[in-house]
Amino acid sequence: MSIRLALGLVLAAVVSATSASAQPAIAYASAGPALVSGIGNHDIAIQAGGGAEVLSGSIGFGGGLDYVYFPLAERMFNGRVTASSPAAHALMPHAQVTYHFGEPNVLQGYDDVRRVRPFVSGGFSFLTGGGEMWPLLHVTGGVDWWTTRRAGLRVEVREQWGGMLTVRGGIVLR
């Protein structure tokens, strides 16, 4: 699958999610550090991005786009550099299905909004960079804390099989 095709599929999912007039939608932006394994000599990364999803009751369908920065990584033995990976960056489009715990009527009005709403999601990510693409499965668990009727804070932990465990914090909007 080409990078353009993967980005196009995720963009189509996000556009359809945000343009569905009969369905409520949420958008989010978040960032945080990632523990990395199996991606060169990198141990850490910074991941930031956002996305959107359309809700049908407690189920959400959507996607987004993340930016991943891998700092310079060097392995040393006896004071000498034995291996290194240069600093790098990548785009990571993703598509996912989300389950939001709690009553599905949380988007109807401020009085019946559940302020704290946990969620889990799963889907596909595509780490792209240098003309290459690596598919990753991901699962996410987190919580949205609605501070107002339309905005809140989001905290999540995402495991991306193939090399990344990310803790992120950010905002969520509806």
C-alpha cells in the first residue's frame, strides 16, 4: 500500500466522520512521549497529532494523523559508540473504532453530560517515512474529562504493536 493511498483512506474517514450531519462527532488533539523498540536504535520518540470520529451511540468510527519525532540514538560500549540511528521524523495516519463507556446520551445537553467518560479503541496505524511504510496495529485506552459542554481534556495510553507505547494528553472537542 502506498503512502498516498494510506493518507487518502484516513483523510476520507476523517472527512466523512466530521461531515456526517445526523451523527454527533468529536475531534481531539494530543501529544506525549513514546517508548520505542524495534525501530532502529531508538528508545524514545515524541508523538503528536489529532483526529476525529463520528459517534453512533457508544461506538465511534474515525481516524487521524500523527507526527512522530525520533531523536538521535546512540548505543555505547566501553565509552565508544557501537551503533547509532540519526534523528528522524515520520507521519502516522490511523483509522480506528472506539467504544465510549457510559450512556450514549452524553452529547444531548450540558445537564445530562457525563463529565468523565472512559474509552477504548483499536485500529491500524501506518508509520511512514523515507518513502517506506510500516503497518502497525494499535489499541488505546483513555478517558475524556468534559470540562465544559463542548470541550474537555483527554488522557490516553496507546500500544502500537511493532514498536511504540505512547502516553498522551490533550484536548477533545464536540
